[in-house]
Amino acid sequence: MASEHSEQLLNEVAALPGLPGVYRYFDAQGQLLYVGKARNLKKRVSSYFQKTLDGTRIGHMVSRIVRMETTVVRSEAEALLLENNLIKTLNPKFNILFRDDKSYPYLKITGTRETYRTAGPKPPPSIAFPRMAYYRGVVDKRHSYYGPFPSAWAVKESVTLLQKVFRLRTCEDTVFANRTRPCLLYQIKRCSGPCVDLVDSEAYGRDVRDAEAFLRGETQAVLDTLEARMMAHAEQLEFEQAAEIRNQMSALSRVLHQQAMDNVSDKDVDVLAVKVHGGRACVNLAMVRGGRHLGDRPYFPAHVDDATQIDRALREAGEVHEVGEGDPVDQVAVQVLEAFIAQHYLGVAMPFILVTSHKVGTSLLDALSEQTGQKVNAVHQPREHRRIWLEMAQKNAEIALARLLAEEGSQQARTRALADALQLPDDQLDTLRVECFDISHTAGESTQASCVVFEDHKMQNSQYRRYKIEGITPGDDYAAMRQVLSRRYSKVAEAQRAELEIAATEDASKVAAEGPALAAAPASAEESATETATDPASGLPKGPRMPDLVLVDGGKGQVSMAREVFQQLGLDLSLIVGVEKGEGRKVGLEELVFADGREKVYLGHDSAALMLVAQIRDEAHRFAITGMRAQRAKVRTGSSKLEDIPGVGPKKRARLLQRFGGVRGVASASVEDLCTVEGISSDLADTIYRALR
């Protein structure tokens, strides 16, 4: 293994210090392969290059290493934090990687960080009468935020709960300021009606403070406060007010009884359960905030097989982790759990108690404690209510992983069925690539073409493309299809021709240099092109790649247009397949039309191959429509051109649009016509005329 690497790289490895740090491996194309941390950089990195690891995933990775970068840090905890920072930002190929999904929703209560009395003689509604709201985004110090919640549904459930018990408002300040009578929420006893002075700011403020105490988990204190207020009203013979508070207490008690997982001793806890099966893993995160279970969310990491096999090889080399020995499945689970904890809680606020399905390393907990400034504890063999929480999280992780495996198995079966139906090679289904095109417009306006990509048994959203179609007769879908296919595949065709020319030149040079022996068995141009189109370092094709199948949403007409484009570009006609709608345009009656002369094929309404074709076709249609609508809206609003003209404010812009019926009308108007609009001077009219033309 060591002999395959450059002397410079091996010298760099030999010169590494025996200090804690982070190392990064790169291949010949500069792609980041792996990020790792080490208590002793020299010992850890050297272990990669000292053993023969051929035939393993770590051997495949090490064979591709041409460059290395290292960073020395002060402690192992600091190395762990830096490692996961780099993993999250750089997406290395062989690390366990969780999708960065930190945008959790919160419940916001406005204006509670400022006192009512210091807000002036007439404070704004957000301070005098704070409102509850669903919130996701940057935190504003003027407001209070509670959460995070695992889903928008959990936030809305909590808002409904607080409406029932404390009757706080949820309306926007503009709505609040313009109400003349109470809304429906007041009628159904979900709001106390502060917008029309049915409650004063002092009484409303008490409800706000009680709601915040409840969200912090101080439920018993809230009940005691409500009971004291109820008794005080009763002693003063204010029985209606006492009855209102009694109803509040009853509603709060019902809520507490409905929350079977309520607990007053644990305020903020995260429960983490891992399930590993079938080469995939799931981490289920359940959140407890203020003593209330808010729900859970599953996470599915990428690169589990690669990372765990690399870790296993390092164990055999003597680089053993402090936990996770024994059952290989448990070792993988610990590795996945530690990767999730490190990446998920990096740089964000977190609870100081974690209930986990497996024991995690002390170095990870020390790093989190160093980050938060407070001791973080992990309990992996909980008792009482924590055990119930963990059992529920484990069951949810198992269900989520089973669902994922079933969906992936179904998708793989559909891919195989499509390959069988179209007689495509079935030995590399994981790399089968399908591109589908669709045209969308409204009566010829804002014509757009979409291209969606299906690969690795799923839609690849990051590879979708939209094409703005110009220079055609409005509504001419055939011309639009010609344009998008030409733009999409012209560069691919050029690359293929260049590869063939290079291959032919190389073959001619070999024949001239090596004589008749080589000429007796020359490689075909096609074989040579295949060789030159492959990167020897990565084994992947270089440059643009033709898909294995090109789907066109349309029948014979669109397929004929696609055939003409491919013939002009010199591409394989057998790749083109049209999806022709059946009789009455009914779903399930579609037929496949081929550009190379094959007979039409009806797959059957329950065919797995047709389900996949319909899925890809519908996604192309959806993507085209959303792009067309956005473009149409952009055109109708003038693509913000009016907003960019100095001197044209909101009122003048509204008058112009109303007078001429839209931006197109404004653009076609003369200077004299523009001057007829109120507030538009001759100089401004001339400026508008020039800007829009």
C-alpha cells in the first residue's frame, strides 16, 4: 500500500507530531475523501499506510489519497469539534454524514423581554398585549422563544393548547390595531379580546406570565397561582371571575392528563435512539421541553457502510475506540450515535441531559460540556419515566427505518422493472440515469422547459435544470423541445466527438510506433473512447455524461422532434422514449414511444416500470409548471424594473400599474401617456420610458 503513494506524502506522514489534531485526505481531483480526528496524529495517520488493505473499503480510499492536510489542536475535545465542523461543511465521501437540518421551529411570544411600564405612554400592541406565533429564523432579543420543536405541527398544537388555557392572541399587530369587534377566536373562548379592550393589559400580562411559566415546565406553580387568584375572587364575591379561573385550571389539568409523558422533574431532555439494519441506520430524536414531550424526528445518515468499515480496519490496527466493543451492530450504532450528537449539537444550544440507547464516549461529552460551559450528561440505561421515553424512541426508530428500507426496496424494484421492460443493462442499476423533459407555458406566455434527473433509485433534485425558451412561435411545444434538447446535449455530443478524435490519434500513434503487430489487432474507436472517458483515479466518467434513458413527455410528435435533434448531434436514438397519454388521457393507460423505430409498448396499469415512468414524468411536469408560474409572475411585475427606477415609489407604481393594466402596458406607453398619471412629471415620465425600453 505504501509503495503506491508518493514519497512526498509518505515523508509528510513520517514527520507528523504525536499531538491531538484533525487530518484530511484528498484525491487527485482535489475531492475530500475523509476527515478524522486523532489523539496522536502520527500514530493514527501512519496506521492507514502500514498495512495491506486491498479489497476493503478503507483500501479503496487509501489507494486514492494523493494529498493530506492536518491541523494540530490543544485537546482531543477540540479535535472532535473541529472534525465535525469540517464534516458538516465539506461533505467528505467516506464519513458518516447527517443532513444539516437545524432550522427547527419555535414558539415565539412577542415583547416579553421589555416591561410594559418602560414602553412609553402608549406601548405598541406587541408589548402591551404580546402575541403567540409560530417562528423559524433568527432570534430577536426583544421576544421570548420556546423550543425547539421537532415539527411545525408540534408548535401549532402548543399554540392551540395555550389558546385554550390562557387565551392569548395570535393575530398580527396590523390586524390587532384595526379591529372594531372581537373575532371568532373570542367567540369560541380562544382569545380574551384585547383588540377591543375586553381585557386590560395588567390581566393580560398575568396570563402571559402564566403561559411562559407553563412552557418552562413550572406547571404546579401555575396551578397554585391560579388557585390563589380564584380563591381571592371568591372571597370578594366575584364569582364570574372565579369561574373563569376555575375553567382555566380545568383546561390545564386536562392538558396535563393528556400528556402521558409529562414529568415535572425533567425539564429539558433529548432522547436519542439508534437502529441499524440492512446497511442503513436511523437516529430518532425525541424532544422533552418544559417537562412536556413535544414529539420526535428521524434522521438517516449517509455513508454508513464506508465509515464503519474504515473504523473496523482501524480497530484491527490497534486504534480502538473507548466504547462500542463487542457486537459489530452495536459498534456501528455507537459510531452513528456519536456522529449524530457531534454534528447535531455543534454550535447550537442543547439540553444538558441526553438519554441514549447506547453508551457514548466521555471525550464527546467533554467536548459538548466545553462548548456549552455546563456539564452535559448522557444516560444510556435510564429508569422510570426516562426508560419509557427511550423505549418509545427506540420503537419509533425501528418503524422509521423499516419504512425507509421498504421504500428503497420498492424504488429499486421499480428501477429493475424499467430496465427489464426497456431491455436496458441490469448489472449497474445503481448508476442508471434517466433524464426527463417537459414544456410548460400559459397560452404561449413564459415558456419554460424542465429537465429532471433520476439516478441511484431516486430523484436528484440538485441536478434539476430549467431552460427559458426564447425565439420561437408562442405555444410551439415542438420548437421548445428542439431548443431544450439541443442546449442540453450539444456539449455532450462535442465531448464525445473530441474523445473519439483523441482515441483515433492515439491509436494511429501506437501503430506508427509499434509496427504491424499492433496494427493486427487495433482497438475500436468506441472502445478507445470509453477508456479515455474514464478517470483512472476515481473510476468515474470525466466531463458531461449521456443518460441511459431520455424521457420526453409527449407522443410521436415530440419523439420525432427529439429524433431530429439526436440525429443532428450524432447521438444514439435508442435512448429516446416518449410517454404518450392513453385513451381519454387516463392515468395507467400511457404507452411508450421509441425514436429508433421499435413498436409502441403498453406496460400495464399496475406495472412497476410504468409507476416509475409516471413518477419521473409527473416530477418533470411539476418542476416545469412551478418555473413557468414564477417566470410569469416575474414578467407581470416587471421583474422589479419599476421598483428600480428612482422617484417611483409604491404609490406612483400602483397608479401606473392600475392606469396601464400592468408593466407591459407601462412599457408600451408614450411619455405623454405617462404624464397623465397623477404624480408623474415630464422628467420622471421620460426616465420611466427610457428605463423600460
